[in-house]
Amino acid sequence: MERFVVIDLETTGHSAVKRDKIIEVGIVVIEENEVVDSYGTFLNPGKSIPEFISSLTGIRDEDVKDAPTFEERAEEIAALFEDSYLIAHNVPFDMGFINAEFAAVGRELLQNPVLDTVELARVLYPKAPSYKLGQLAEYLGIHHEDPHRALSDAYVTAKLFLKLRERLDNLPYETITHLIRLEKMLKSDLFALLADRENELAFSTQEDPELETFQGLAFKKIKETKNTPQTRIGSYGDFLDAIYEEGGTLSQQMARYEKRTGQREMSETIYDAFQSRRHALIEAETGTGKSLAYILPAIYDAVISGQRLVISTFTTQLQTQLLEEEIPLIRSLLPFSFKATLLKGKSHYISLEKFERELLSTDKDNYDITLTKAMILVWLTETQTGDIDEVQLPSSGYLFFRRVSTDTEAHVDPQSPWFLRSYYQKARKAAQQADIVITNHALIATDIFNDYQLLPSYDKVIIDEAHHFEETASKHYGLKLDYMNMQYTLNQIGETNDPKFIGQLITKYRDFIEEEMIDRWDDLIIDAKYETDDLFRGIFQYVAEQNKHQKSLSDIGRTQYRFENSKEDTAKWDTILEMTNRLMFFLRDLIYILARLDQTLAKQYEDKYDKNEVEQYIEQLQQYMDHLESLFLAADSPKFVKWVEVETYGAKNAVYLYSEPTDISGFLSTDFFAKKESVILTSATLTMKNSFTFIKERLGLTDEEIETKKIPSPFSYKDQVQLMIPTDFPDIKHGNQDDFIYATCEAIFSLAEITSGRMLVLFTSYDMLKKSYYLLKEIMDTSTYALIAQGISSGSRSRLKKNFQTFDQSILLGTSSFWEGVDIPGEDLSSLVIVRLPFQPPDHPIFEAKSANLKENGKNAFMELSLPNAVIRFKQGFGRLIRSNTDRGIVFVCDSRIIQARYGKYFLDSIPEIPLTKDTTQQLMRKAEEWF
């Protein structure tokens, strides 16, 4: 069958079951890989079209009032689908609606084989940034004339299908054969297309020189960079002149180049620190161009000295930006070559050996795992890195990836053929040969913790987004344990009759395994699972009972409870300790049997037996035991804080256990700063009231070893920003939270009408965000404004940001991570509302413990911890509004403490000088209207 019919529908809503109706049909027919026919019509739905749908599609009641009904067009629509595949971008939606309409008029339902272009795009373009039709079209260079109109969308879907078919027809034989095995679990009826491709390749002798095949897998060959002869490199001053100054390479590469004095000043400061072997703290405000400013001295020093230099970021987004944008730009600026590479932790890289094994086991795969396997199969034919961050996996796909990541390889034999094809080992080799290694704070901290065994040796490092470094290091000097991870490991080990690890091991080596071990195993694994569930349910119940009257909530809404408070109800806590001891007993026995199995099989099979997986699970179970002992059975220490977080409305075992040091400065001082020649820490937010004192103390740095520099922003904030603070909001201190939320929502609504939405609202409390969201839904016309809320609207942070930018009039409510790293330049963002000053809740476990520690040392916890953290967070939030020298807008701070409290000046003095208006909300709105 070589006839493909693409359909797209516009409807009155999202559910045919709830009697939503079709208002427009677009159909495109493909034969011989060409569009040969099209069909489009409005349909009268017999009901009013909601305003939101009209805003989205442009279709109004008057457009369809004289249109035919579906019944009048049913016969000609059905005729178009005879002897063809049905294609749609999200088949269940379109198929569901069209068949609901056929059923309503008493016609036979469509039973065509289907191809879903959302699913196919996920499989065949696994590196696409999004799978929405418009964003896919942009990614693949398909022109989309009229989005959210049926015939235009159908044409784009048809063009997308042709691209997908072309991609499928370029896949190698090995990939196709694996996809055929997976096809039965996919939504799309791909078998015939895949079988045709398999038959075509079976008789072909042509090989793709870009691909390598091994053990039935096809994957892209990794290109190794060659050393090129270096040209003579002049002095550092001449080097910077040739780039930054008028007529330099930067002005030649960039249109409308304007020299930023702060950028060159930062480059000079960093190189001076390298030369004097000192550390440096550099606050480079928004617009400095700090990435370029620190990469240039890093490359110059690394190439001149012949010693590699490490650059670390907090977010993967910035790592990608450095490698894909900044480094290529710099290559075009310099007269000499250099090597730069990215290195992450082992959990980011796929293990081909593990993946090849998992492909053979499909018995218990659900849809998400099948889709994940299919995506990875295609991705392997195009990835140079094997880094899963290149792919957007389905939700449970990341759980599957944990089974096939390099992190699951305990001890790899360097002589193994898989070792030679390891993405992680190739990344390590590239890092050892590189001048610049880009990594992340988490790997830096893990490397420190493991005595510098993970990263190639280095003496100089640049830490960008440095305000996160202390927090990241604390997490790596602490520990985390949760129910999901423990049960996941136990399930992966499995029982003897499961096609999981232990079942496969016994099937393969049964003749050499003692029956006693097999007999004991199932009872032990079942008991361990039961005791794990029992313990975590017990902790959940305990925390729920202790927090009935006073709850501490995390910024994502979890209930928090400190271990130290367990002394308040020792009898019930003793029950928790008994449960812990019981679980450890079963874990200890599981480890014992695994160790005996390992010894028996190693002795019997010698070099033929693969010890890796057994040792991996022994290590994992031992780590769980160590964590349980540290959390529950070890004596409390004032140097560490231990706490529990539970999902208040989640499953009764949704429990997360944590331990972190209360002060990391001593560790960092001795284990990091004292061992490195020069550490440069930079961020847009390191100071409070122009002082670096807070960050120096938190990191364990002294004045004698550190240089400091503050680089001001080149933006004209006084012309681009208005700061507005209402004087008539209810005082939240006196139990008026509901009144405060209502006043906030009224201000958001009024300001949104002036700025046409385009607003980011930052909260410090998820609970307040949620209440505000539902109140705004009541008082606003949500058909006019797209209201998007973190934790309520579905999707990741980047997905919510994209949705915000997609709609003309949108309001984005965020907390925690939305205070930074959200870059929305230009007219997409015109107003920023900061609901409360971002003080950490005083009952947050880490804050409580750190405060107590400071008080014991005679220090003021508010001035030395709470206030500096809040000011730095406030500066991060403030920085969301102005991202270029053409941006302009309003910052509306609902919290009057910024002008009434004595400490308010610390916030105002820590941001650029801008016009400030404090007045009634009504007067502020009038001023906002004048401003816009």
C-alpha cells in the first residue's frame, strides 16, 4: 500500500468523549512520495466555538454558521481514506474525533493502518528540541504558513512525513531489524515500511562509511580530532587587542559590534589571577558577555602553558551554549587552534554493551520503554558523544536509561571490545588530550570527594554560575536515599523466575549454583521489598503525625522534617529504627548470597564470567546499607543536618531522606582551594551591597588568597526599567495571607491588561503560587490570557517557557528554579512581578541547622545567612527582565519590606540604580500605562 492520507482537524475542544465537535477538516493525499490531492472544509459543529479556540485558530462562529455539517460531508471524507494509511500528528486525537463523528451519523468507523508523526518524529529525530508540529517544522526547515488551521497543518504534517520516510530509508540494516522487533508495541503500523527497507538492504553491499557495526548494533563512528601545528602566539595584551579593539576579529565576525569595556577588563583580571597563582571572585553583571570574557584567557593560558584548564557550569544549558555557540565563535577569532571538549559523569553516557543486552529482552517492556529503545537505536546512528542529554526521552525512559548507562558498569576490562567502543572512555580520552575541559559543578564536587580520580588532572579552573557551587558541593558531601531508587534496584535484581538479572544469571549458570542459594533468594528479595515499603510508609506516617499542626514545606510543596525532632516522640521513632534494622538484615543477606555467587562463578568460569553486574549490585546494596546506617543508626553530629521530605498528597511511601554538612567551607578550603593553583569563581550575582564577604565565608576563602572584581552591566537600567512598590497591600505578618494573595492577583491582572500579559510572576512559596493560580483563573478571562504555572501546567521548565513565548498574551507563574536561568529576551517579557522577598523559610531543615551553627559561634544568622541568600536570589530574579540593551519593562515588588524594613536597603543597593516609585496600586497602574 503506497497511498498515505494525512488528516488534521480543528475542534471546539480536546475531547470527543465530552461531545466536542469538529469545526474544520484538512486532508492531504500522498502517492509515490508526492502530494497528489488535498481537501479542506469548515464544518458546522451545531454549538458555539469557545473564545480560546477562536483565539488559537482564528475560526469564529460566523465562519461556520453556513458551513455543511459532518453528516453532509461524511461520504466524501470516508472515500478519501479507502485503501490507504491514515497519518496524523497525534493519531489518537484525530482518529478519535473522526470516528466519533462517523459513529454519530451511523457510518462504519475507519480501520485504516495508522502512522503517527509525533511518534515517528520521536523515533527518527530523537535530538529534536520539541515534537509540537510548529517547532518540528522549524527544526526541519519546513515552511508553516498558517499554524492551527486544518489544511495548512495537514500540508505541514505531509511534508514532515516525507522527511520521516526519507530518514527511515537511510537507516542501516541492523537498526531496521531491531525496530521490526519493537514495532508491535508502537502506535504506528510500521511493519510493512520497515520490512520493505529490510529486504532492500538485505541484498545491498553498500556500506555507510560514517557507521560502525558490532554485535548487531549500528552506531556512528567517533571522529578523532588531529593535532595541527601551532602558529606563533604573541603577548597576552596583543592577543586581546587583536580580538576586542576596533578592527579586531570580534568586530569582523559580529554585525553592529560594540566594545564592552567590562568584558576586556574581566579577561585581564582572570589572566592576572592565573599569572599570580591566586583565586578570584568576579561578579559580572548581565550584559557583560562573561562567557567570552573567561574563555579567552582560559584558552590562551592553556595553549601557552601546555596545561589543560577546566571550566565548570551549574546548568547543562550553559554547557551546551559554551560548546555549541561560544567555542565555535572563538575558533573563528583566533589565529591558532585549540582543543575543547565536554566531560560529564558516567550516568550521562550510554553503555553499548548494556543496551545491546537490553534489546534482547522485550517481554515486560511497556510503551515508554519500547519507544525509548527505538529512539536510542536511531540516535546511535547520529550521536558523536553518547550523551543522553542530547535526547528528549519519554517520562519513564530515563528509568530505563539508568539500566544502560555507563554508570552501571562496575569494572570494565580495558581489553574488552566494548571498552574500545565506550562513549565515556572516549570522552575521558578526549578530555585528557584537550586544552579546555567543560564540565559541571556536580562532577567537580564528585571528583574532589573521590580524591581527584574522575577528571583529568588540572591546576586552574573557572567556576561559572558560582553562586551554586557551595550548595552543589554540600549535596556531594552529604547523601540522599529514597524509596523509588531502592525499590527500583531490588526490582532490577529480581526473583529467580523473572527475566531480570538474577533470573538470567541462574538460567545461564544453574548447574554451578548451589540449590540452597536459589531456594533462599526469593524469600530474601520479597522480604527486602516488603521491609523497604514498610520502612518508608512508617516514616511517611511518622512525619504526617508530627507535622499535623506546624508544617515546614519545601519550595516544591513537600513536607519537611528534621531527624533531630524525632526525640519529641522517642517511642514511635524507636519503631522506625527497628524497621531500619530489619531491612538492613535482609540487605546484608542479599549481599552475602551475591558475593557467594560471584566467588563460585568466578572460580568456575574464570575469564569467561563477567563479574561486573554482580559487583555492581553488591556495591549498590552496600551503599543503601551505609546510607541507612548513617541516617538512622549513627550518632547525630552538629556538623551534619539530616531531614526527611514527603510528598504530602503523594503515595504513602513517597519519602526522600537527606543528610548534608551545615558548613562546607572547611572542606572546600582544604580539599579544593588549597590544592588548586588558581580558581576563578564568577556569576552575575555574588555580592550583597557590593560586598563579597558572604560568598567568601561560605566558600572558606580568605582575603590573602583571593582577588575580587565587580564588572557593572553595560545596560542603561535607569532608562530601561521602572521599579514599582505598592504601599497599600495587606500586611501578611498578621495572618492576612488570603488578603495579600487577593491583592497580588488583582495587581497581576491590572498590570497584565497594561502589558498585554508578557509577565513573569516569581513566588517563594509553592503553596502561594497554587492559590494565586486558581484565584487568577476565577478573576481573569483565560480565553484572553494563557495562564501557565510551574507544577500545575504540565511540562519541564524549558517547556513552560516555550509555551509562555508561544502565546501572545501569557502569564507565567514560577518558583524555585524560575528565579534564574530563564532567559526571555525582547518583547516576550515586559513585566516582572516579585511577590515576596526570597527569604528561605526559617523552618527549612538546612537553614535551621546552619542558623544554629552560626549562633553557637556568636554570629548573627539573619545578617550572615538569611539576608545575603535572599539578596542574591532577589538579584537573580531581577535579572530575568532585562536581557539586552533594547529590552524595557516594569519590576513590580509586592513585598513592602523592601522599603519599610531596615534591611530593605540591602536589596535596593544590590541592584542597578533605577527609578523607584512607591504609591498606591491604583497610582502605580496609571504610571505603568504612561510608561508603556
